[in-house]
Amino acid sequence: MIKLQHMLHTLRFFRTSSSDVPNFPEFVVVAYVDDVQMGHYDSNTRRAVLKQDWIKDAVGEDYIESLTARGRGDHLRFKAHLETLKQRFNQSGGVHTFQNMHGCEWDDETGEVNGYKQYAYDGEDFISLNLKEKIWIAAKQQAFITKLNWDNNKAMMSHCKYYYTQECPENLKKIMNVGRSFMMRTDLPSIKLLQRTPSSPVTCHATGFYPRYAEMFWRKDQEEKVLEGVDHGEILPNHDGSFQMSVDLNISLIRAEDWSRYDCVFQIKGVEEDLTVTLDKSVILSNWRKSDGGERLVMMCGIVLIHLCSQSHQNSQIYQTSDSSSFTLGNYQ
């Protein structure tokens, strides 16, 4: 059974303002609780949409309308921020992005809380908050004037301290209490063995599990964890809020008669028993086949798309906060 010392919950907001990006909204906001998307807003629809029915029922329509109003206001502010940064970097047209990620985390066992806030321009760090030291860290020369102004704004720092150590964690606890049955559930995965060609590594692929606190590995003789010839993939999100992961085993290092000694083992927090699949040619899924023209591989498009099209963490904010946007870059040039 996988053992984790603490259960760390997070409430994170991502906002992105962009210019001249084809087929993409000028402004996007997305919110996540424990890596589950709670809602989003974009400048094309100009509406806030909550993704989970239970939180929609909890907050009500008036609250959703207030999120819509906030999204529209943030769109205008971030658009102004982007123009300010273009000037600072001596740029004009072309594709540019201004991003913000902020949020808090809460350890439900120790009670410890922490907060963070950072900005990026064109995909590179611009400025970030060091909450412990109560200072801003400039990652670019062009951010130094912003750092000086924000460091000198004691009211802004006091607000950040209050928001990230009190208000944001309280919002997070409220969400967890309202949606505990959803957020604290355990979903077991479907586990398959996949292989492209008879000589390719065997991929053990698990999908549909929740939460993300899981581990998967290859084991020999039901005891020894295999390290050599093993390649671990990342834990990736699925469109439905569940997760997937994979681990490859290089079978060229294994004698055919020893295959049955190897198992793929999946462990997830809250479940005592391991889920295992024994290395067996008869259960491996593959679209590979021989043709008259020689060996031919038909790519397993579904598996490829799972990895390529897994929903990325877009940039956003949806759960209303008092993380005031009045402290704009435009005010501190």
C-alpha cells in the first residue's frame, strides 16, 4: 500500500492574457482544487462556468454571476498589463502572453498552510512573491521597477499575507467540506499491458484512477522492485478529472521463460491491496501484425491520443477571491 505522510490540498488559479494567438481567447481563467478543474472563464464566451455540479449547487447562480463580472474585469486589466510589458521589452506586434498563477495549500494533518503568487511573460518567469520574507523577486531586469514599487507598498503586502495565509486556505477548506465525497473518493484504474512491436518495451498503462496519489512499478518474484530497463511516465490528467500513468519495461533484458516472474504493480492511497498484472504475452494488447510486404506497425492511435490530448492545466481563476487586481502592473511602471 502506498504510504504518504500528509494529504496536501491545493487551491490554484491560473490566468492568461495573450495577443495575436490564432483561435485562442485573449483571456482565459481556470481554477483547480487538488488538480481537479473546478471551473473556467474565457473572453470569447464572457461567462464563468463551474465544472462540478456539487459546487454549482453550493454557491448558487448569484455567485456564478459575480465570477463572470470578475472575469470580465480581469480581462481588461490583464490586457493592459500585456501592453505595458510589450513596452518594457521594446516589442510591438506578434504573439505574446502574460500569465499569473496564485493559490494556497493546506496540509489536512498538520494544519500548515502556504501561499504563492507568480507572474510570467512570454513563458518565462517575470516576478514572484516570497511570502515568508515579504518581498517580491524579480526574475527579469524589466521587472525590477515593479519589484521596487510592490516592495514599498506595505498595504499590498499585508493584503497578500492575509489572503494567502487565511482567506485562501479558508476557501479551500470550505470547498473540501462541501465536496468531500467527490474530492476524497477513490477510483481504481483499468490496467492494460501494451506493446508496439514484439521487440518493443512492454508498457503497463493505468487510466481512470483518482486521486493522483498513486505509484506504479514493475516487480520481480513478488518482492524485488525492478529498476534496470524501466522507464516511468508522468501522471497525466484525463478529461473527466481522473488520472493516468504508465511504466515501460525493457523485455530485451528478460529471458522468455522468466516472463511470469514479473508483475506490474499499481498502488493508490487509501487502498491496502495492490493491483497487479503479470507479464504475459497472451494479455498484451498490440495492433502490430505482419503483412506480405514485411513487418508493419499500425500505430495505436487511441493510446497516442491519450498522451497527446490529455487536458493540460490551462491558466485560470474561478473561485472568487479577494486577491485584488487593483495592484496592477500599470500602476507601478
